Amino acid sequence: MTPALLADDTAMGAVTLNVADLDGMTAYYRDAVGLTLLAADGPRVVLGRGRRPVVVLEYSPDLRHAAPREAGLYHTAILFDTEAALAAAVYSVAQKHPRSFTGSSDHAVSKAFYFDDPEGNGVELYWDRDRSAWSWTHGSVEMTTLYLDPNAFLQEHLTEEGLAGAGLGDARVGHIHLSVGDVASARAFYVTRLGFAETLDFGGQALFVSAGGYHHHMAMNVWNSAGAGRRQRTLGLGRVDIVLPGADDLGELQERMTHYGLQTRDTGESLEFDDPWANAIRATIAG
């Protein structure tokens, strides 16, 4: 793995979704996933855990749904700090939205459960194994897709405290997975320009990147979107947030983007730019 240009403490921030049914989507992420309503200001709702935003919903009734082969969001991956907390969230979503479950896998570095939210946005709920259990070969992290029995997982890890919603610990955006038009352009943007390190090339069909030796903070695949061009604004993905440790890190990113001739929007506290498919990215400073 080549060193990342981004600081080791780089993390993912909230994902912003453009939604047609603000009340329904708020209920899903609050009542099913188990996030807390942090703010509600007219057409904008922020949900998270503690004081950390995880999902921002922006009411956008005039937008259309994205076509199946367009670039955009593949899934938002919400990371729980314990298997008990993950089990509580999985059980809650399965009970309240039983038809939304799309699969589960043991990825060696993590255990993951997949759903679609009410507007068709992919959602991954997952827990990481300790980094000491991860394996790396020639600079690439070893991730697998092994069957994970959801019922057995719940039997082992679901607790009365979890069912009661107590003591569920932390939850945050662990990674964002995008649908893109081609992997080579994704590598040029997210590794060379943005500054993540490549952690895995999955058969030329998907690219995984991170900072600080994480298995992946972002991934891009062409499974449903090979050849896709720039997006128009649609329901679904509104913006991906990346959180940098300090002002110097933001300044270095700005210099790198300028060097490569990429257009940015500098607000003084954040740096906004688009990837080659017009997926909006915002880099902010940890506060």
C-alpha cells in the first residue's frame, strides 16, 4: 500500500441525501436504524449518534430518482463500535422494514448487513474486527465475502439492553461506496488527486481507498454503472463529507487540487469539489 497523502486521522463525515419523503426517511434512520434526531430545520434534518452527524436529509421533492445505470451512491456504511450495537440496529431495521434486507457478509475485516432505505439508497450496517486481525498481502488488505447467517448473529449478539435501545455506544459513517463509470478515473481522482491510499483493487471492477491504514474509507465500483458519465442532480446522493484533522491538511488538499487544475469552492472552513461523475465532495476540519 502506498502512503496516503491525507493525514492518518482523516475520517468520513455525514452523508447528505436528497429525499422526496422527508418524514418517511427521517423515521427510517431514526426509528429503524436507531440514530438520534440532532437537528430539524425546515427542509433539512440531521441524524446521528451523540453529537456526531451521520445522515443529513434534504427535502428535494422536485428531483427525479436516478436511473439504475447512473453514477452515484452505492451505499452508506454506518459503523457500530460493538457487535451488540450492530445486532440491535440490524434487528430493528429487519423488524420495521422486513423487505429491505438485501444480504449479509463476513468480510474478514468486518461483519456487514445490507439494506435499502425507503427511497432505494443502499445502507450497510457493520462492525470492524480489531486491526490486529486484519491481513495485508503486498500492500493490499485481504477482504472476503463469506456467508454470514443473520439469525445466528442475532442469537449470539442481541441483548436486552440493545432491544431497549440503551447503551448502544457510538455509530458513525465508516465508509462510503460509490457507483462510478470506470476504475482508472476513480484511481486518478481519489488516490492521485484527493490523496487516499489504494488498499485493494478488486479485479478491476472496484477500488478501495483509505487513510491511516484503514481497510477503506471510500470505495468505487462499476458493477451497475460501467461507462456512466457525469450525474445530473437527482434524489439520492447529495454530498459526501470527509473530515481532515486540521487547517494545514485542508490547505495541502487545496494546493493539490489547484496543482491538478481541479475547480474547488473554498468557504474558508471547507473545500468543496466534484469527482469526475459530479459526485459532490466536501472536506472539512474536525471541530
